[in-house]
Amino acid sequence: MQIAPHISTLESKRKSFTLRMPKDPIFWRLQKLKKDASEGVMNADLRLLTLQVQPVPERTLLSKFCKYAFKPPPPQVDPLIATILHAISELFRDREHGMLVSNSNFRVMSSTDAPPIWPIRSPCSQFLRTKMYTFAQDGEEFPATVHVSIQPYCDPLCSENVHVRIREAWIPIKQWLLTLANPKLLEERAGIKAMNQWWPRNGQFFNLMGLPAELRYMILEQAVAPEVYPLSQSITDLRAYKEASATDLEQSLLVLGIGYSRHLIRRGSALSSLMNYTEVFEDLPGVPPPCLDVLLTNKKVHEEALQAVWNTSRKCFLAPVFFDLAVKSGVGPALKYNILGRIRLNFTNKSWFEFFGVIVDNSTIQVNSTSSMGHRLSGLSRTTDLELHFRDPEDGYLGDPWPTVEKTTCQSVMVDWIMTFAYPFIRHISTVKIIGYVKRPQKDRWEYILSSEVAGRPHGFDHATALATILNTPPRYLPPPCICRRDCACKEASRWVYWWMSGFRDGSNFDFEN
């Protein structure tokens, strides 16, 4: 089948372009399409028909940066397009094929500026009984163009009467659309993403309130916010926090927050006013803000959603100040729900030292119990699900206890020291997980020590001796040297870089093995 005269000319000169031709330009994608059509691949000939109607511009044939884009003629008032769209919407409701058709995301347009063939009384309907339409879809660069007819050609116009011509045979359009849909889309898209494409279109309703309460809570937790970054409604900056009295902190109302992203914690943004640090930036995917629309459904869903989120969603704290505000709050959600049942402390090493009242310089290290917040952990319930998250050293040395050294301290040593400081405050908690940038043997060892302590089994860890060893570290070993098999020090201040052009350093080379 001829596509355009210039293609055969270029094909004959293929060898002369070999050295300077891009890896995968449109020209080679056209050749693959022609080969598929010659081998009888389903609908490949219809995609070639699109290129007959509207050829690829010659200037883009050798470019791998250009994609084919069909430009439809000016829009018309065409009842047949509306009927085809109705047929597609009917396929959305099909339990077997609805998800596939929905994810294909068909778009229908006239192939040419020929007049519509419907209604019957239109002047053209006496002479024209077929018209070409082009179907674009997700996952396919080249749309398919097909001849469409109405059979039988009579009132009323419905989707069952719309047929397409496939290799000299007329078949119902619904049957053909199922062959046009690409099943690979469902493999490429995650299950939840494919479901989200289908569910708003299938016209079905899910009886959420008919489920048992336990399942409803699980669904509502995922719908509103599986991870919550609580904020105080009244105390919104560090100065107000430091000047607040105990009564002010107790009357501070917690809210569900605004999610998390590195843009939210840049200087002058929503979260930075409560953080006196620039080291908080880390290479983590963003967490969207809670979906509060769910709370507007009705009173019962409102109450169950709040209960699910505050009781079972994981509460994440990026700095000690946020955790302190949550612990001291005594009104609203803090009074009504178990807001600290599942928590994650995601601090920098510098913040961990400050949290446990550890004061360091280049010659001494000591613990100031009066400034320590460790007792906040001692007040947690035994059944608390606690995650201790350790940051990546590559987040920068501004998050290190010794920032003046202008490189990060050995991560292996920091984890052992911080866990030693934390041990007396978390030894009673049954579920403690150590996550983030921690060596696997270290993670296994500390989780074994803590689980054995709760179960009353011997574990061989002597806290008093370990703490004394840290506090008596000779000045020449402060900050402690790296003991990792590969140096884990980072000599960048933070992940934000400001050279001739600002940017964000992502990725990590952290070695999780011993």
C-alpha cells in the first residue's frame, strides 16, 4: 500500500542515511507499520490508511523527537460521532472488556471534511452511505482510519446499526473496537491506575456502607490519606512554638496537614516556618495532601473517615517540633482518637541528637537530660507502631551534628549512637522498625535487641556500657571516622545546588551492606 511518494524514494536511499540517521525516527516506525500490514497484523492496514489521508510531513521523517499527530478537519455537527461515542460508553459498562476500552481512551474524529451521512434527510445522505472516521487511542502513535456506515440505513440511529468495513466485510463497531484496544496498556499501567481510568466511566456504584466496618475503615484510610503529616492550627512558626506556654501547647489543635514535598519545606514556604533547618530536603516521592472531599459525603462517612485516618494512618514527623506539638496537644483529635498509634519519626542526624538532648563540639559529647525530648517516646503506649527513619547521608552535611566539618559523619556510627540514645525510651514498645538509610546488619541487630527486650529474652546489649563508651570518646575521634567498607561521607551542604543554574541532586549511592 502506498503511503506517500517520498517514502519509497527515501527507502531506496536508506544506506546513505545509515551513519547520520537517529536511532528510531518516524521513518523507521513507518517501515515497521508497513511490515505489520503486509504480515496481516490486526488493524495495521487501517493505520496506514490514516497516513494516506494525512501523510507524515517530510521534514519530520528522520527525526526521533517528533511523533505523528493527526490534525482533524474543522468540527461538524455529526450525529454519527455522538452515536459512536455512545457505543464506546456502552463498552465501558461491560464487565469483561470495560477496563481495557476505558484505558484505551478512544478519540473519534472525521478523517476528511466530507459532509455527515446522517440524518437521512440531509442532501448528502441520498448519495453517500459511508464516511471515513479516524480513531486515536492511548498507547498507539498512529490512529486507525476506517469506513463507517449505518446498516440498516433507517431511523432510529443507534449504536447497533453502526458498522465498519474491515477487509471488505462489514462488522458492528463495538466488535471492532474490542480488536482495536491494546491489552498491553493494562500490563504497563499499575492495577490501581487502570482501575482509576475505568471506574468513573462505567456508571457503576459501589455500596461502601454495605461493607463491614473494618473494611470500610481500610478503604477510607487509603482514600483520605494513608500517610499524614499533622500540623498545628494555631502554632505556625518556630518563634510562636518557643514562646508558647504549656497551656497554649495543650490547646493547640492538630489538623491533617498538607502532605509532603520538598517544595513545601523550602525557605518561606508552608512548613519551613516551623523548621530552623535547610537540611530537611531529601529525595523522596511527594505525598499528596489528604483528600478532604471524602469528609463531605455524609455525617457517617465523615466520622468514620476521621476515625480511620487519625487512628490507623501513619503519622509522619519531619522534625522534633512537629512531634512535640502532637504529643502535647490535648484537644480535638488528640482527645478523641489514638493519634500516636502509628508514627514515623523522620529526622536528620542533627535533629536526632537535638531530640535526645545530645550536645557535641569538636572535643566533647554530652547528654543534657533537661533539653531531651526522649521522654516523649517513653509516654507512648506499648502497642505503638513506631518507625525510626534515618536520612540519606547524601542529603547533605547541614543535617549532620558536626556541620562545620563540611562533610557528613559516618552513617554506621551515627545509627549506632542514635539507637543507643533512644534505647531507654523505646525499649517498652512492642513494634519498632528501623527504616531508611541503615546498613542491613545494623537494622537486623537493633530490631533483634528491641524485640528481645520486649519479650524478656537475653540479647547481650549493655546500654550503660555502650552509652559510656560514646560519651568517653577521645577528642581526636570527634567527629568519629568512617568505618564503612566504602566511605559514606557527603561533602555537599544539601541536595539543592546553586551553580550557574540551581537544581536538585536526586538519587543515592548508599551501600546498604556491611
